[in-house]
Amino acid sequence: MDVRETFTMKHAVFFKEIDSTNRLARELAAEGAPEGTVVYAARQTAGRGRLGKSFYSPVGGLYLSVVLRPFLKNEDMLALTAGAAVAVHRALLDFGIRTQMKWVNDLFLGGRKICGILCEGRFSGSVPEFIIAGIGVNLRPDPGLPAELRNIVTDIFTETGLSIGEEELGERILFHLQQVLRELPEREFLPEYSRNSCTIGHRVMVVRNGKNCEGLAVGYAPDAGLIVRLENGSETVIRSGSATVLDGAS
Ligand code: BTN
């Protein structure tokens, strides 16, 4: 294990290969690792995605998990997750790249996914003891990309011709993550999240009361829940699961 402190936050550990940076960050946090502890890996063999899915993590991507110990409640988790997306969005803007954010925390470029984010917390009652923000960004093309992912994911080099290093992007993400945490109480990042959304204004399929239903995504609630106008004209706020965009990014 090669320990480096070249990033904004201290206590960074870097692995050439690991099963999941979120898994290790969670273990370290449970053992008392301080806020700002970061686990990086050049590739993951068992990267975790949202909703129990796996996250394909070959060489050529940035995979990082950071331990956060913010003062917030369970009901702030969705906004924190959206805020993490804004942090990556802002980090990429620093390199001149404007992404679009799909609710709740995927980033898209050229209509395909370039980043996934998984925020996991351990709670004591309704208060998190710690949160792990796990971020995976596709930087360079992967020659072994499975056929079933080719129309779904892309990478920064393919879309922009820019070669961005893992360390420089990691440093900018951590910088913006700290800023987003400061904005969390007043949700200052929400208008930016909304303006750069590839979900709002689109027809979506969401799961509501255990049933699939279609509607138009019309905006975000203050907690970053997705406001959907249903076929009968009523509006509902979706706070869990995912929204499949029916007429654009999937
Ligand atoms: C998703 O798209 O469903 C979320 C993917 C989150 C992937 C990142 S990569 C770094 C960190 N470690 C993991 O195992 N998952 C997150």
C-alpha cells in the first residue's frame, strides 16, 4: 500500500487494485478514521453501484471514496447525494467540461454516463455517524468495455479529447465536495443541480408505492426529491429508487 498526501484532504491511501474503495472507506470510518480520509484505486474488482448493482471499474477511471462526518440528519442524505454530483460537475467545469446531472447522482456527457456516485451512511438513530461518498469517473476509453455497456457509458477523453489525470481531478472533486458540504444547510447548490439536469423537463418512469408510473419530471423539492407530474395532473415527489428517462438519457 502506497500512502500519499498529495490531495486537498489528508489521510489518503492509494491502491493499484482493490475490491471496492467504498468497502474499505467504510471499514476505516467504522474504526474511527477522521473526516477527509480518502481511499483511491486505479481499478476495482467489485465496485459497488446504487440499488445493489455492480459498478464496472477498469483501469482508466478515477475511483475514490471519502469519509465524511457532517452534522446532518437522515432527511439530508438525498440532498448530500445531489450535492456530491454538483461537486463532480464543478470539478469537471474547472477543466472546461460541462456535464449534465441525472437524478439523483449520475453525470452524463454526450448522452452517456461518465460518472456514478454512491453515498452510504452508518446511522445512529436518524443521525449519521459517518457517510462514505464514493465516486467513479471514466477518464479514458476501456478497450475491454463489455458490449452491453457501449451505448450506456462513455469517458472524458472520448467525448472531449482531454487527458485529465486521476490526481488532478481527485483534488478538484475533494475541493468542491468541501464547498458543497458548506452549502448543504441552505441547499445553495440546488439551482445549479436543476439548471444542469438531464432529468428535468423529460418524461420519466419511476417506482411509486411499488408500482411503475410515468410522468413529467418538473423540478426538485428542497430535499432534492424529484417532483414528477403524473398523467392525471397530480404531482408526487420521488425520494428513492431511480428515474428512467424515457425520451433522453437513460
Ligand atoms: C452508480 O452508478 O450506481 C454508483 C457508482 C458508484 C461507484 C463508485 S467508484 C468508487 C466507489 N467505490 C465503489 O465500490 N463504488 C463507488
